[in-house]
Amino acid sequence: MSIRALVESEYARQTEALTSNEAFQMLETGKADTKAYNVFIANVCKTHLRSPQILAFLYSVAPPASTEDVKHNMLEELGLDEEGIPHPKLLIKLAQHAGFNECEVKTLEVLAQDELKRMTSEQILYGSMKEIGLSALLETASFEWMLSRLASQMAKFLEKHRGISKDGLDWFLHHSEVDIRHAEEQLDSIEEYVKYYQFDQSHFESILELTFRENVFIKRYFGEIALARHSGMLD
Amino acid sequence: MRIRNATFYALKIPFVESFSHSIKTRKFSDSIIAGLTSEDGAVGYGEGVPRSYVTGETVETCLDTMKNRLWPAVAQIDYSTIASANDLPKIPEIKKDGVIAWNAAQTAFELALIDCLLKREKRPLSTILPPKRQTVIYSGVITSSSKEKAVQLAKYLKLFAVKQIKVKIDGQNDKERLAAIRDTVGPDISLRVDANGAFDVKQAIGVLKDIVGIKIDCIEQPIPRGNVSDLAKVKAESPIPVMVDESLVTLEDAENLISAKACDFFNLRISKCGGVSQTLQIAKKAEEAGMRLQLGAQVGETAVLSAAGRHVAAYLDSLEFVEGSYGTMLLTEDISDEKVDFGHGGKAPLLRGEGLGVHVREEILKKYADKVIECGKVK
């Protein structure tokens, strides 16, 4: 199987697991309570608030052939492109529309930063930056691939069942349109990356498997307990 | 220092994926965390991992013993500053009614007292256990599984440049799995096996002769805990060095194993052996007898036991293998601010923070607590 096909197949598997997850379906069908919607919104914010920093890292390790795409993606996240909308601000707006107060919004920013600090501080199992870069690229691209397919759906259930106005859902709406292009570009970037850094198939497959050993979407959007139920580790 | 109150958390932290050996398949950690608060407000955390097939303790009996027997005794003691490794806090002995030893319960208390005493004085455990090395090198573990799964795990460990690997064996297709793992990792990686007592004497000798060509550095617990003379028979005929694990729980076990010349290696595990103090006593006995050493770990242990293990591993003179510090490689979430997992090459640095060197997050304890027991001052 080609690199692209392998990656897309993994992304499809991860996305399918997310949409068939009970926690996701509760939100989608309106059976969840307000607290569950708020936890979901908080988790989306925590996951993506530091995306510009992650993209800056990916930019620094990008092969020459994909540098421009990654740079454009990063500038777009920062609001330094022609549209001028910083994506973290859209996430803050989402939290505010959900009724999060100033202190709660600040907490989300602190938690997102803490996660970055933790990632930077921990011992690394991989032996080189090229491997860490590949894993980060695979995970980042997986979110764009998933969001390009599900962001509208998520926006819809937040509007319908949580009463968030369209204005508050800009982050989702923006991602549902923009990420269709990004997702395709990211798949190109992954192929370029693998070629440029001369990963052999087995090496690449191991990093792909390790990156998606857990369902990253369920873990980040619904937490460890939902993930454990999904993987059968908890009843 | 007197302890004002204690809280015991029976945890249920899910694993990333299940972990199997010949006796048990586990999907979550079932550690017990003891949180002790001194009269002047210092807080220390300890951990014990009860295993019915190792010490005879279960989570329920361990919690009951901690609450009703150890806590009333510990609460009466005025603990003094720890001056040296010979001066670690003593946990009152309790009757071994129906168990081999209450070692997990004792360990949870001992580690919490060490953490509390040292945090109160803003000192790391390394001031009591001066490190002999700056980096601890850990082994990887491959669980009982299909050949395909074993090869996949071996590939990951090779990618992480882990130099020593332990493979769980269970009498099912062991030779083929081991050969496939050896092919994957190459000739220079140290492989050892752990049977968790899966064989009888005859079977064990047969298996050992069968796998000797795969270059196996040692076999852990080939037969169940029992008569040491059976183990001595296996050792006498084995072409591969023999390590004891479940057979070694108490100091008395260590003495019997040494005098029967029943093994080549001791596998020390802090929770199994009753805490740092008893682990060091067994290690001393082993070193005097020329016994080789491994510092093992409990499957599913959290950052607390891993941190204690890191200090002991750095302190002991001669240690050939170290296990543990798997952290979030196995647990879906660990309980401390700091991750204590090992990194590339199995390497992990010394812990320099106060006490055991980790800050336990109470919100994580509460998140995964299956049961919480609070104990106040005993009158």
C-alpha cells in the first residue's frame, strides 16, 4: 500500500471510531447535558489553541518542497494571511459564546500551554527530530483530515443542541471549508517528508502505528475515560 | 513528625492496551496510593501494588490492612529525620495471617513517609540514597501475545533503541515467538524471558534447552513459588541463568534461596519486597552471596513507584537489568506532574525534586479512584 493510502486508511479508521463513539453520538443526537457540550468545547479549545506553535515546529522541519504550504498554513493559523483571522481567537470566541467567563477562558489557555510544556519536557522515545516531526505531522494532518469531514456536523449539533450562534461557530465553519484543501496539502506534505528524510516503509509504518496507538480524536476531545471505554480497557 | 491523617486511593487507571503474562491479563492499573499528611501540613505519597499470586494480598485485603491495622500503628509513631539508607522509616510489623507478607501495604506507607519526611525538609531521596550513576537504563517488555504482535512490539523497541528486552513466555509457541523477536531485533540486543511460573521442573528444563540457541540471557521464575529444591534442580540443569521473582518476597526467602543455590539472579521489586528498606536489605544479602540483580517493577505501577525505583536503581552498586518507568507507554494517564517514563535507549535521568521527586496530582487520583478511604487521627 502506498504511503498516502496507508495514511488515509488510518485517518478514516480514526474518524469512524470518533463518530461511532457513544460520547460523540450523545452530542450529535442532543442526548448529552449542557456540561458534556461544555467539556467538549473546552477540549476542542485545549487541543487547538496552540496549533500555531505546532505548525511552527512543522515548518522548521518541513522538506523544501512543502515549506511554502506549511508556512501558509501556519500564517493562516496566526491570522497573518490575506484573511487575517487568527484561529486561536476563533476558539476563544467559541468558548465565550458557550458562556465561559474570563477566568475559564484563561484556564483553557493555561492548560493548552501546560500541555505544550509537558510535551517539550518529557523524555523522548524516538532517536531523532525527523521521527518526532513525522509523528507530529501525522497527528496534525489527521485533525485537518477529520475536521474537513466533520467540522460542519459538529457546528450543527452545537448550534442545534447547545444553542451556540453561527458567529460563535466560526472556528468549525472555517475548518470545514479550509481544511479540505489543507488535508490534501498535508497528505502531499507527508509523502514529501517521508521521501525527503528517506524513511523506509517499515520505519514509516511503525511511526504511523505508534502515533495512532490510541484514538487521538477521542482522547483529545472526550478524555481518557471515554478512550478507555472505546478501547475496551474499562467497562 | 507525626501523621495527622491518611487517604488511601484504590486506583483503576486504564491501560493503553492490555498486558498479558502466563497468570493474568490486565487492562488497568490497580495500584493503591497512600497520601499521608503530617501535623505540620507536609504531604507525602506512597504506592503499593497488591498481587494475590505474589504476596497473597488483594486490593480489598490490602486496603483493609492499611486502614485497620497499619494506620492505627503508624499514627502513634513520632517519625524522625532520615539520616541515611539504614535509617528509613520503620513500618510496624503485622501478623502474616493468610498472606506471604503485607508488603504492598507496607510499601505504600513507607514510601509516603519517606516522601513526607523529605518534602518537609525540602530534600530529595538522593541525599539518602546517593546515586552511583547519572542515568538509569531500562529494559523493554514484550507481553504474552501472538508471534505477529510480539514482532510488532519488538520493532517498536528497536526503533526506541532499547538494548535489553524481557519477553513473557507461557508455554504456547514460545520458541517460534522468541526466534521471530531475535530476528527482528538482531543479535546484539539482550533478550531474557519470564515464565511467571508457567512450567513444572521437567517442562522448564525442556523449554530452557529448547531456546538456548536463541541467545537468551536468563529465565525468570520458570516454575511457581514453592520448594526451593525444585528451583535448584532447574538451575542445576539449565543452560541459561535462572532468576527468581515470585519466589523472592521476604528476607527469609532470600536466605533460603541463597543457601539452596537455587538461582543466579534475584529480581527485586520494591512493592513485592515491602519497601525501599527491605529491598535494600535483600540486595545487600544478594551482593554478599555473589547473586546477580535485577530491579523489577509492577505492571501498571504509577509515577510514585517508578520514582522510588529510579532512586534505588541509581543507588545500588551492581544491577544488570532495570524494569519499570513505563508510565504513559502503558497507562492512559499517569498521576504526577512530571513524567518519569524512560526515553530513547531506555535511558532516564535522575530525579532531583524533593521527596521521591514527583508531584502527585490529587485531581488525577480522584478521577481514577475506584475507592477512597480517609483516616483521621487515632485516639
